Amino acid sequence: MTEFEQHVVPSSRSSVDDWHLESSLTDFPSLKIFDIHPNNLPVQSTLFIGREQEVTTIQHLLRRKDVRLLTLTGPGGTGKTRLGIQAVAEMSESFTDGIVFVDLAPLNDFTLVVPTIAQSLGIRERSDQNLLKRLEEFLQQKELLLLLDNFEQVVGAALQVADLLATCPQLKVMVTSREVLHLQAEHEFTVSPLALPTLKRLSDRAILSQSTAVMLFVQRARAVKPDFQLTDANASSIAKICTHLDGLPLAIELAAARIKLLPPRTLLARLDQRLVILTSASRDVPARQQTLRNTIAWSYHLLSALEQQLFRHCSVFVGGYTLTAVEATCIASVDERGQVLDGVASLLDKSLLYQREHEGEEPIFVMLETIREYGLECLRESGEAEVSQRAHALYYLALAEEAELHLKGEQQILEWRRLEREQENLRAALLWLIGQEEGELALRLSGALWRFWYIRGYWGEGWHWLEAALSLPQAQGRTASRARALYGAGELAYRLGYSVTRSLLEESVTIYRELGDKRGLIESLGWLGLSLSVQHEATAAHTLLEESLMLARELGDSWLLANALVNVGDFMDDQGNFKSARLYLEESVVLCRALKDCHVLSHTLRRLIHVTLFEGQVMRAATLAKENVVLACKQENGPDVTRALYWLAITQIFQGEIGQAAALLEESLALAREQDDKPQISNIQLALGDITMYRGDLLQAEIRLEESLFLFRELHARDGIALALCALGDIGRRQDNLIRARALCTESVLLAREAGMNYAVGWNIIGLARITADEGQPEQSARLFGAAEPWLNASIEMYPTQRADYEQDIEDVRVLLGEKVFDAAWAEGRSMMPEQVLTSQSQGMIDPPLPPSIRPSPLLSPRRELQQHFGGLTTRQREVACLVAQGKANRAIADELIVSVSTVEAHISHIFTKLGFSSRAQIAAWAVDKGLADASQVWRTSDNPDRSGHYVRL
């Protein structure tokens, strides 16, 4: 039996996941050491996990003829030594004269390096000959690999290594070191921490079990607690522990050793003090590796005094930072800018910093959090913390204020990216300023960032910072900084649906008026006007918006004018004055295009799409929507992409392309949930609820609409509440729950009336008309259909599927009553106001008896009886079923009924759902059985038309 055949899957294993993890930890040997060629590689007491690619790369480099000196660099604890040993242990055949491991860790004097190498090779020193010369003579003809471990504290011996390489042509040297040797022959391989687990898949144990970091944690945990297992309960905590420790193998091993005392969740909670908790009692490891602090301190004490000072100051940065940032914050404590540059380069060489490249941008430096924590300890102990943190905060204040100037125009995308990269440092600066109660500086920084937070969707976080800054005792002065922070807080509160929106904006307006600051006043007036519009104070809102627009025109600032115009356009759109709205919005679009301001243009286009749809210009709206998607994607801006996809979906619905619309809405919904964008989630779920309802899945539609209603109520959005109630009323009617349906429509029509939403008023009256028809009162239903007409333009304010159902419902009532009675009732209804409609509903207005031939049963109206006989199919759906039975393809059916193909597809989907069918052949057989089609005319349907577009005839 081969070695591989001996490693079979145990039949008793409870899950594939457990077996994969178990086998990867225990089944295979960790180190291959061949006896054919001599070596003194230390035998490892633990398994080597992962890093297959790194091992392969190191071996490839060592086999290259041009690579004589390979240095594995990285901070302490990354596993350089273990990786190097593992890589060369499998290469014995490549070095005829063997592999020699030389441990330099005990040395502090670089002059002892050559004697130590000689001792490892068995060469004794002689008084009559220089030891380096003897070493060179011994190695001159040897095909041998020297592995020099822990070279960082003896870098002074680098030139002696260079001499050996120069005189020994077949010699190769691999070095592990926290810093490079700076030799011409040197090739550097950076040993990075272990790859971190995917935190987005925390609930997926199968995925987490394949993470090298997680596997290492489990292996070391089992060394102290043999029964330890990766489970659904602890997998998430273990993944977070590994991430919290930057993937450093030493840190992970030290943490896992604590499992005997602390379960994963408790251990995770204590890791805010990594350097305290991560210690080891093992006696067989070097002192520098017995605690995480010792490991980092070892590197720190090898630095010069200037390098130590620079290291301490760099620890105030969070995440990545640029050389410019380091120079700006450290120059006060360093004599020359050149010293900062040299110092950063040295910290980089010594693996205390990492460098991330960004194409076309300044390099980014990163300090691992475990190392940074030690740096902050040193900073506090040195007494330099306050000076360093103030310099850091002032630098990022200047950066934010400069970036704000470029958020209005063609540079905005670059500035968004810049601020995204600097988010962690900006947060740290805000936290320090607020903690120090630096009121004015905190207001300036939060006020400079609010637009970034708003545009990029960080609404909750932005609100948190602004609220904290505004509440500081030193931030209560009547200053421009306070007015700006109030304005930003007001915009974010508006987006979050908070009731304090109005008071924040009113105070901002008041301060700007006191200061005579027209620029600030223009913006604050605009948003205060919009907030009053939402609260249905139309007159006051219009006054404020017009003042904002007038001031913007006076100042002649194109950007302020573009925003003022879109605000007035928003208001006019909400008031149903679409023509005026379009004029304002189109003027704003022209300005935005000239300014190349993608964000304001994107917002303006969305409003213009809404207006053009309600003016009946569906194709123009679709063109604008496609442009808006391209624009939003170019911005890489999540909230704008979410809204752009939503409005493209709405235009698809108006074109009858329901399938495409649903797909776009689902994509938009996923993005909105990622952003926790409640206003957008509520709108999307409302649209998807409508689509799902018309497809016949009432349960799923109700779930979507209930979520939409819940969010609209949370946001106090009366227009959204009215629309969601109306749609839920329609579901109630379709479920034969007419009492609930009437209650929902009644509540909705009252809200819509208060909000001035004419089309929503019309929709609810239509809902009541349908309910009345289902109750067997066709004449009252006709009155209500007539009452709805003045409030709703069916040709432009309904989707094609909605319009088809609406027209069919009216036709059903007309057939029941006859033309004369129907026309009279319709005309009577046209003069009814919504209040009269509700009065007629509450008084239970009853129609006169119908002719005996169509008199309903006690429970069902004539229309409901007819629908029940035909499985709940409407008249239009029965027509479609008949045409399907005749073998006609969807395009032919659409042409005959003068509807879109997608509308036909929707009808067929409804038929499948209502009748429980899955094929066109079943529809054809059913149509014959119900007398809707003649058997002699029925075509055999294979559910796939032939090339002519028809189905095969029986």
C-alpha cells in the first residue's frame, strides 16, 4: 500500500468539513528531510501548515543561477525561520554538499558571525590563518546552501557574507532577517502574515476551516486542549481572533495557547490588550518569542534613537498613510525632512512598516496593529503622545478641508477615493479632538467631512460624529463652523428620517443669516425647504426654496445654482407640477454637465426620469436612466448606483419588461441592504411587491410590502406609507379578505389626500371600486371608477400590466351593467370628491337589485363567480389561455391583444400559478375542457415553438 493509499477518509467522520480540517492538521508529514545529502536542519516539533505557494516560490528562487543570496524579511512573528526551513528541507538534492543551518539569534556582536558559521561547518580556528580565509577555502568548491537565521542584530557582518559569495562560486546563502542586508547580490522575499479568513463568510464553517490562519489556531489549541474542535459556535470568534492578530503566526500560536483557560469568544473580547494577554510559559522557545511584546521589543531596541522616535510617531497613524503625512506630523521633532525620508526607508527595511503601491498615486505605508500597539505604548511612555496626536489631527483636518473644496466638480471622484483611503486616520483624528473637547476643531473636521459621508452612504456614522461635535461645550458659539456642522447634520438626519432635521436646519439658517454668509445660507435654505415640503408645509417650503434660488442667481455661483435648481425641481415634482419641475431640472442638468459634477448630475437625472415618466415620455426616461447608471458606476459610489439601478428598473416596468425590471431591482436591493439604505430598501420592496403580486405570488408580495410599510413608517414617509397600504389593500382583495382590503385603502386614501398625492388618491379609489365590484355592487363600482379618473392618468401613471388589469376590470363592470347604466354611474362618480367616496363606503351605499340572470350568489359577485369557474383567471388571462391553445407564440399573442411580449409573459406566469400548471400543453387541454377553445383548433404545444414561431399542431 502506498503512502497516499494509507490516507483514506474515515467512515465515522461526522462531516466533510471536519475531515478536511482534521486531515490537513494530522495526516501528512510536516517536514521532508532526506538522508542522501548532509544537513543539520532542526527537526520541528509541530506541523507546518499552509504556505504552499511561498514554499514553491522560495525553492524556485534558490534554483535560479542568478540568485546567490536570498533574504527572507518580515516583522517578528511572521514565521520566517519556519518557512525557510520547510522550503530548503525539500531541496537536499539540489545541494550536493548539503544544507547547513546557522542560528545567529544568540549573537549581539557581528564579529562572531564568521566563527559561528565555521563552527557549524566543523571548521576549527587556527592561530596561523585568518578564519574567514579558511572558511572561503573550505567552501570554494562546495555546492552548499547556508541558512543564516536571525541576521537582523548582526547586520554588520553583511560584508563578510558578500566576501564568501564572491570567492565561493557554488555557494548559496539564504538569510532570515527583520531587515535587508543591502548587498548587491541580494534578492529579497517578503514573508507576509498568514492570509486572513473571509469575514464576509463568518457563518460558513466549511470556508473558514480552509483558512491557514484558522488551521494554525486549531492545531495549537489542540496542543493544550486535545478535544478542541472548530464548530459552528466558535468558528466566527476564531476567524475574528486571527484577523485581530494580523495573521501573525506567533501571535496566533500564543492566543491559541490560552484556549485551555479562555474559550474563543472570551479570548476575542480580551484582545484589545494583545500585548498583555499573549504570553507563553514554554521553556524551549527563545525569550524574545515567549511574549508578543518581547518579539516586537527585540526589533525596537535594534533601532537607532532617531528611528525609535520616528517609529513612535508613526504609531499614531491608523491603517495606511503617506510619506507626506509622516513628514507633516513628524517634522517638528526631527531636524530635517531628509531624516524622515531616511528613517521611513529604514523602518521599511527593518520590516516594521509595509508598503502598498497605488498606481499613479503616492505609496501607502502600513504598520501591523500588533506592532502599532507596542509603538503607542512607547509613545505614551516617552511623553510625546499629546504632541504627536495633535499634529496628526491637524494634518487630517487640513487634508479634509482641502478635499472638501474638490468635492464639487470633476475632481470629486479622486477626492472620494482619497478620503476612503484615509477613513481610519480621519476617524482617529475626530475621536481625539472630541475626546480632548476641542470644539472648534471638531466642528471644522466633521463639517468638512459631512458631504463625503452623505455622498458615500456613511449616514449613520456621519450623524454620530456630527452629533458628538455639536454637543461639545466649546462648540456652542455662533460660528460658521457650527452652522456648517448643523447643516451637514440636518442633511444626514433627513436621510435617516430623524425628527430633529428641521430644528438643526433652522438653527443653521439662523446663524448664517446672523453672519451674513450667503453661500452657507443658500444650501441651508434649500434643505430646510425640502424638509418642510416632506412635512406638507408647501407654502413655507416654496418660500424658502425660492429665496435660496434667488440668492444663488445673485451670487452667480454655478454649483450653488445647480443645487438650488434641483431642489426647486424636487419640490415641483412632489407637488405634481411636472412641467415646471422639468424646466428647473433641465437647467440644472446643463450646469452640472458644464461643471462635470457627477454626483449632482446623477441626482438631477433621477428626478428628471421621474418627471418624464409622469409626462408620458417613457423612452426619454429610459435613455436618461441608462445614462444615469453609467454615470453612477463611473463614480464607484454605492448609493448612487443603487438608485440608478432602481430608476432603470422603473423605466423597464413602464416599457413592460417585467423580468428585466425584477432582476435590476433585486440587484439594487442587495446593494441597498449592504449600505443599510432604509429609504431605498423601502422603495425597492414596494416595486418588487407590486411585481410579485402581479405574478401571482401573493404571500411573497405581502412579505415585501410589509417590510416596505414598516420602513416607511420608521422614516415617517407619508407618501411611501400611502403607497404601501394601497398595494397591501390590493393583496387583501386578491386573498378575498375584503374587510381588510377596504380598511387599508381607506387609511391610504386619507394619507394620500393629506400628502397631496393625487395619483395615490386615484389608486386607492380604484382599489375601493374593485372591492365593491367583488361584493356584487357593479353600479357603485362604476361610480368609484369614475371618481378615480380625475385623480389618475392611467395612460402615464400605470405600468402596462396595471393598465391592462384596470381596463379589464372596467370592462367587466360595463358588461354587467350595460352601456347606459355604466355611463350614468361613471358620470356621477366623476363629480365625487375623495371625502364623498369614503362617506359612501362607510354608509354602505347599496346598488338596486341586478337582473335575475346575473344576480350573484350570497357570497360571490357575478365577476367572482365567473373567475371561480375559470380557476380565478381574469377575462384577459382567459383570452391569453385561448390563444395559447391555438398554438400562438408570445409575440403573436402580443400582436393580437396589442400588448407587449412581457405583458403576455406575465399573464402566462399568472395562469401557471393560479391553475398549478407548468406547461402550455396543460393550458391548452384546460381551455378545451372549459369550453374556451375548440378541440379541432388546438395545437400540440411542446413549450418550444418551431422556427416559424408557432407550436406543433395535433
